[in-house]
Amino acid sequence: MHAALEHTYADDYLEIREQYRGVHLKAVWEAIERGELLLGGAMAKGPSPDC
């Protein structure tokens, strides 16, 4: 099975992302270890820090 997640960035993305990043990366590494995730990353340009 293949899946792609598409989303839009909230206006305050750069301010709030750190509060979720650690939990997100922990879940990602656990999925990799279980063999459930083979590839991850952005498929498009993210928001500019100047936004």
C-alpha cells in the first residue's frame, strides 16, 4: 500500500511546530523500525520563514 499525505500550513506553523516535532519524529522512527515506513519527506516547497 502507498499513501501520500497532503495538507496546508497554518499561518502560525513556524511558531507551533516545535511542540509537536518530537512526538512526530518518535512515531516516524517507530514506524521505520516496524517496517511500515520506507520513505518520508516533503513533496513540495514548505512555507518560507519570511511569511
